[in-house]
Amino acid sequence: MTKAKGVYLLLIQVNMDIQVDVGALGTVNFEKGLYVYVGSAQNSLEKRIARHFSRGKRKFWHIDYLLDNPAVEISEVFVKEVARQEECKIAKEIGKTNVPVNGFGASDCKCKSHLFKVGDLSFLRNLRVKQLRK
Ligand SMILES: [Zn+2]
């Protein structure tokens, strides 16, 4: 796992309705609920994921702004050791059945979003990701 690279999914719990200033994306409203974020790490998945769990860090990605909010927590992490191109394919797949947060995490690609509000976890069924034990 240490040197693993690939794509990861963060299952994110937003515990109340919040407004978050997401850097260049502007102010975004998040309804209370469950979200999934799709990212990739080409060096170390482990380090990247640990970074997502640390609070009060310098904000670089859109996701850093969301995860810094006290009402927000990561509830589960899933990983898949695949090439970077898979990141956008997975985002598109999730977007077929879930609601995108427009532009979020998608500054460097043509996707509508890499963050989705999800009703349940049925979208995980076809993605062949494995759950990371904490
Ligand atoms: Zn993308």
C-alpha cells in the first residue's frame, strides 16, 4: 500500500447545511448528506489520503476547503490501483446516477465534477474499488 498509486474515493459526511468558500470556485452551498469525491495520487495514495484527514493545512485543492469545515468528515475511503485516466472515467460513471457539485475538483479536466451528492452506496457496486481499513 505504501507505494501504491491510483484512484481513490472519499466518502464524505456533511453533518448540516453549510456554505463553503471553495477558493476560485466561489461560495458553494452543501446540503446535509453524503458525498463522494474522486481523486488520484501518482506518488503515494497513502500520503495523499493522510493529507485529506489533516485539518488546518494550507489549501490547495477544492477538496481542502470542504474538508476544513468542522461540519464535514471523511467516513470511508476506497482505493483502486489503476492509471490516472481512470479517475475521470470513474467520476463520469458516478455522475450517471448522482448529483454533481458543478466544477468541483475538475479544474484540470473536462468533467462536470469530481464531487457528487449521493443517496446511497449502490454506485460502488460496479467500480471494483476496495475499502481502506483505517
Ligand atoms: Zn475529470
